[in-house]
Amino acid sequence: MKNQISTILVVAGLSLSVGTTTALAQVAPPPKPATTPTGAEQKATPQTAPAQQTTAVNQPQKPKRVNTAGDIPNVAHPPLAVKGEDGRIVRLRMLPDILALRSNPLVGPGSIDAIMPIIYGRRARFEMLTINNIDLYWELTAGALESLTLGDLTRMNEIAEMVKPLVGKTTLSEELTNRGILSRVQGKFNQKIVSDYKKAIGDEIQVLDGDDSLDEYLKFILSDSFHESRLAYRALLAELVTQVDEVVEKSGTKSSAVQSLLSYQSPLKDTKAETRVQLDAFDKVFRTLSVDDAISVLDAMRQMRTNPYISPLIRRIVVLREGKSIMKNFDLEIKKRGKVVKTTRGKD
């Protein structure tokens, strides 16, 4: 299925951003018999000879060694793909990469102080991306994706161009790895957890959506690609709804549409479900603003913060969970031409 969509995207002349093509690659097709890796896959995951197994009964076991080129330890961990009451996999509202840190047995609380600045920085970037392209965001989330079909190549091209400004260059897991906050093994493990979740959804779509599976699969890929922009937008509304009067005064906007927001000012509801209903209603009214007014209001609100680049709604992440045991004693082998040239202790 993935190959079919990839072919159609190329035929349509789509030039998707890195984040979107990453999402496409992460959602693997349904399980197939094992095949010989392609040249690209062989380069991405160097082949190494299997380690010889010892048979000495009383010989102490050494810490599991993994290769920094991409191998990850085979350690049990809770998956992100969980079925809901309707029998289908629950689509995560939070960013899967953050939830994966909680599931990841290689990541402990010792990494959080270094991770949090990256999360604040990414949220600030996605806030600005979303505010500056709010007209595109509104259109994408007002039915444009739902009506998309693989048979309409012209519309596919239009949607892809709309999505591109709202997509990051890397995923959170990739950025944490690139910056050295997660080791390559920790980062690869986190990416695998996220990839497994998206693959499970792809598999489910093909099984349950029948003739519409290709269309639904494409919608999932494109929607998932700007997940962080969606989270940033909803958080901005949650921050705004509690202080509409002050923000409107700060922005200096006088339109009737902006003034209509004042009647929706209220504290956030007590439960997540109630808050979603509250924000849905507020969002409906907020979308009646002109693009310029919406940008002015949200920019004014950000400037009112103690630090414009730090969202007050971001909470310190918790990577511990019940029953989680942090795998600390794993060694990382760096190999060159098949020989170990350096061994370092894994982080956390």
C-alpha cells in the first residue's frame, strides 16, 4: 500500500517536506514475507556477523552490547497502539514521540533536564509556523483532508503544498538524537516505538477500510505530518480562552468578530473531555476572525508571556511509569571494518 501511494505522489508531482515523507516511511505496509534488503536499507543498517554464543554454565553474563549504527536491544516495552472501546486503535492526541519516551526502557529521568528545552523550543517554532500560516491550517482542518481522494491528483498537489509550511524538518526523536541528548540507540528505540504505532494504524486501515483504505491511509499520513502544528494551535486557544479581554486590549483590534470572543472567556474545564468541547466551541468562533486579526491576537498573547517563546501550558514530561525499569547497563559498540574500536556506556 505504501508503494502505491508513493507512486501516485510522484506522478502527481508532489514535493512533500521532510516531515511528511518521514511519516510516509514510518507507516509500513502490512506484514509481508521477509525479503532481501534494498541497497538503501543495507547502507542504513550495516550488516554484522552474529556474535558467538557462549555455553559456559557459570560464566557471568556481560551487559548486552548494541551497535550505534542502528541496532537496538530487544527489550519488552508497552506499545503506543492500544484499541479503544470501538475496537480500533486509539489515535493519540499527545505527540507520539513524547509518549514513546515514557515507553522507552532506555530513557530515564536523568535525561529530562536536557529534553525540556528542546520541547519548549519546538513548541515555539510550531507556534510561529501555525500563526503565520493560520489560513492554511484553518482550511486543512475544516474538511480539506476529509474530502481528499487519490483519484484527484490536482487536489492532492494543492493539499501537499498547504501542508508543507506546517511540518517540521525533523521529528522530536530525530532532533533529540541529532543534538546528542539521546544516544543513537535511545533515539532509534524511540523512533521504533513511534514507527510501530503508525504501522499498526496503517495495517488496521487496510484491514477495516476495504476499498477506501488507500484514501484513508493517505489522509492519515498527511494529517500526522502536521500533528505538532495542531497541538500548538490548540494550546494557543487554551491559553487565549482564559484571558480574552486582556489579549484583545493588548492587540488593539476592534473588529466585531474579535469582540465576539469576549463572551467565550472562561477558565479551562476540569476534565480533558470537557476542555475539548470548550475549545471546539471557542475555535469555531475564533475562525470567524480575519487572518490578520487572528495573527494580531495570537501574537499579542505571546508577547504578554514572561517569555514569549515558552508556552505556559507545557508541563515537565514524566518518563517513568508503573513497572518501568531503566536499562542503564548497556554498552554501545562503535565498529569500523567489523572491529570494535570504541565502547562507551549508554546514557541514563
